[in-house]
Amino acid sequence: MSVAKKSFLVFLISLAVASFFWVRHLRRRTTKIQGAVITRNADPRKQLPIADVEVTANDGYSMVQSKSDASGLFTIVLRKPLLRGQIISLQFQHRDYAPLSLTVNAPGNITVAALTPVVRTTPIVDNSARQTIGNTVVRYSIKTASTVPIGSAVRAFEAVNEGGVPCAAHLQCSPDGKWKAATGSTSLDAGEGNEFRNARASCISGPCPFTRIDPSGLAHDGRIISVTGTTWSDTATFLVEAEVVHPMTTDVVRNSYPAIFGDALNFTLPPSAEGVSIQADLNGETIVFPLGPALILSWADCNLRVNRDQTRVFRCELKPGYRWVNPVS
């Protein structure tokens, strides 16, 4: 076999191997399509997100289904290789909205699907009065740390020493190393469940200019505090003082006023909110409705989504047979 034929054969083998791995790469590649499903309305305030919409994507090779979440977000992952500019068909279906078909390019921009609510062709005539909901207030509690003053603590202590004695071999000396020094210390206990606040210490008698206080034991609030005083002259007296408090956690009830657009009530709560309830006037009578983790209300269907900062977003839509007293148009 000639050198030219051998080279050509090697080229063909290399090309086949490269093609194999390229096709394998294409088969493993995925393309993600994301978008949001909202209610079609000329008023942006009423373009509410729609949950549980069935979204079907067809790229001509495969069909993938997904559902929108409480924020209206849907994500489609196609596993077949997609060429830039290839058309993908999206179908949106929900029992309360008219079906919608869209076509998008892959990869493309964010897709926003606006669904039209289903209009009943034969509305049911209801001569009974609809129940009214008004004056809605969202109530929740937040745990807040507080303190109850108990009293104060005062204690004097001494650092006993004889001034003018050279340091020599003594273990403690003045900062310049010349004179013998001595220390005194004390500690205080605030009692079970109590803590000290604003602890401070000072020299109150004796040669105070030749003393030093170590305040490290006073730096942090707690049940026990301690302090040490040093003198390198005659005996000095020190005084330590602090306020005694009883720390406790209390539940503070707060109110929030929701925004109402159309038949939907919207409000947000901080991550630490607990015991969420909605106070409302039902047919003129003020009632508190606990929302609970299941988000159950007798007069509305509610859903919840959580933002990245853990803020919770609630939306409650009136059930049939109810209306707002003063709805927002």
C-alpha cells in the first residue's frame, strides 16, 4: 500500500472517530426554554401569574411537557440537538383559560404567554345575593427580643500593695518594670436567666494614676462578669457596676394591608412572619380567618411563592359567590 493510500486511510479513520464523538456530544446537549404564564389583561396590575398551566414543547424530534409554578414560571429542557434559529412549538393549556399556541426560536428570549380566561357561553343566572368581603387586613407575628430591667449590681474590691518596692524578682511589676505590683479581682453573677448590661469599672480611691484595669471580662453581656485591677503603688480600691436585665422573646403582632386587583388579593410577608391570618368583614361581620400552612380560606383560593431573599408572596383569588365590597377597577 502506497504512502498516499495509507495517509488517506488514516484521515478517514480520524474523520469517523471525530464524527462519532461530535454526534455523541450533540445527543447529550440540552437546551433550556424558560418563560412565564400570565393572565391576559390590558391593565398590567391584573396580569396575574397562572399556576399549573400544562406547557408542551415540540421541536420536531421530541415532545416535552412541564407545568408552571405559583409565580407562573415554566422551564422546558429539550435533549435533542437544536440548531440556532430552529422553530419550537409551545402549547399552553389550563381548564380555566383558552388554549394558546406559540412558536419560539431556540435558543430564544424569555417567553411570556398571556392566557385569556374562559368566558362562559351560558352563564348561570344566580338571583341570590353574593357574599361580600371587605376591610381586609393581614395579621402576623414576629418574634422580637426585649429586656425587662431587674435592677443594678455594685461591688468594690481592692488591689493590696505596698508602694515604692522595687520589682526585683517579684512576679508582677509596673508597666516600666521598676516597681512591685499587685492585682485584685472580682466577679458578679446576675442570677438564673438574667444578664448584665453596660458593665463598667473604675478606680475610686488610692493612687489611681498608678493603676490599670483589665476590662476584658466586661466586654460581653452575660450572666457572669469579671474585672481585674492592678496597682504598682499603694493599695487601690476599684468599683464595678452594671445593670441587671432579664432578656426575653416576645411575639409582636403586626398588620399589613393587601393590594386588591380584580378578584385577587396580593400581599408579601417577611421570612420571619408567623401565625398568618386575614381579618375581613364577611357580610358586614368582622372575622379573623387563620391562613395556616395549607393556605385554606373559605372564600378564596390562595397560593404562595418564595423569593430568593425568602420573602413570601401570597395571592388569594375570590371563589365563586363572593365579591369585594369596594373592588379596585
